[in-house]
Amino acid sequence: MARYSRFYLGRVIKLGEMSSERLMRIVQSAPVIPIKGTRYTFTDFKLFGPVDNPNGIFARLAKYRPEGSVAVVRPEIHQVGTELVPDLLEASSEFVYLPAFSGIAYRHVWNVLQKETFERVFSELVSLSDQAFFARCEIQPIADLRTFVTRLARLDRITMLSASVNPPNPLFGPCWKSLFEYIKKRGLSELTIKEEGDKGIDTKIPEIAAAMADSGPAGHADSMMEPLLDGVGDAALLMAADGYGRAKVGGTEDGRLVTFKTSDNQKSFQMPVDVVPEELFREAFRYLEEISRDRYLEHK
């Protein structure tokens, strides 16, 4: 029976002078960085599409030890011993990056190379490259709207909305078009918003998110977008849910104060442990294309 791994979907937020082309070049010639006795780098890269204009790249984030030991059998004395091995691989996480969506799908390796570690190390490897040139990147999660809506629906009222969002590239969404235009006009690399209302914030987030997550007619959600044009907090929350930042919601549930984040409901899918690069690319493309269609995301 085939074993499966979970792959998480996110956006690669390019900051400073970072570009998709530079990011893919860095993956192919990444540095090695030491963290707490182990080392990390990218390996086994593979480009998809034309070499001069690739549609994406596959690689592995490798975690290894400068020197490790393995158990070996010594038949001449009928005993098991250990043997030192240089650059011993501890774990690796396959990923694909798709520039058309600023999208990335990466494998979560339980207890060894978890998604939080992947996100942090990926960003560090890219930022420390000789090719970074005052550029860096971050991975932000794409929220699963259906799960997010279910969580929102349990709240009696929403008393806090907070979000940190980054300029989208290359997609933007009509639900947060006004906020996108504001960020662009002000030349911002990040915008942080926090709204609080002890008696409950007047927000249409639950209705909008429910409509966007609904599998019904597309016009249902589209007709509700206009009220959001002046709702900065609402727009920032949806922008973060689409993978262009992180957001948090607080409120009351059965009289108790609760908070949850968009990153708690990250979109993911499963693939075999021994996944083929081309199959991972196709599956990630399918999910990212579906997300763009369902959330009305458009190219700038």
C-alpha cells in the first residue's frame, strides 16, 4: 500500500529586488546554512517548461548532518557496529514553485522537517544567497476558506481583526482591490491593520467568506463584493486568506473569548511519499488554478 505525505500550499512573497526569475536561479545554486548542528540546502532541482522562461521549478529542501553514524553488520565477527558517514541526510522535503501564481507546494515531514521549519529555512536560504542583492522572500499560507468559514460561523460576535499583508504579485482579488490600490499607491512592502470593538465589529467577513467558499453560482459571492470596498479590515483579512499575509480573528464563542489564525486552516493536499516531480507540479497547478478561479483572482 502506497504511503502518502501532506503538501501545504502557500504564496512566496517577494520583497525588495526579488523576482521569480532570481528566485528560481537561487534555488539552483543555493548556499548551505548551519542551524543548531544540522545543515540545509536545496538539491535535485528540475525546471518545467522552456529553460529561458520556465513555468516552475521542483527541488528538495535537504536537512543533513556534517557527520553522522549508521548501523552496519560486521559479518567477520558476527556483530552490529556503527560507521561514520559524512553529510548524512536526515530528511528532505519536496516542493514546487509556480511563478504564475507566486505559489508553492511543500511537503510536511512529521517531527523532522515540519512546515513551519520549511517556511523559515526556505526564506533564510534564499535571503543568504549571493544572488539575493537586497532581496528576500517569505512563505505565507493560503487559507482553506471552507474550514475558515466553519470556524467563523461558531463565533457569537467578532471583537478583533488583525492582519499584516504584503503587495500581491502577480494576482489580485476584487474583494480587496481597494486595499491593493492603496498599498500600491503608498509604495508599501507591508501593511499592518488591527481593529477592535468590545461590542462586536460590524463586518461582513462571515457572509463574504461563506459565499466565496460556496460551490453554488459564482454570482452569489460576486454580488457581495462591493460592500467590502471601504472595509479595510475585511479586505485585509481576505487578502491574508488568499496567501498575501497573515491574519487573526478574535471573538466570543458560547461566552468564551477565542482567537484563531488564517494559518490554522492552511490549504493542503496529499501525494505519495515517492512523488514524481512532474506529478507534483501538475497537482499543485490544479489546486492553485482552482483557488484563483473560486476566489476571482486575476492577473494584474
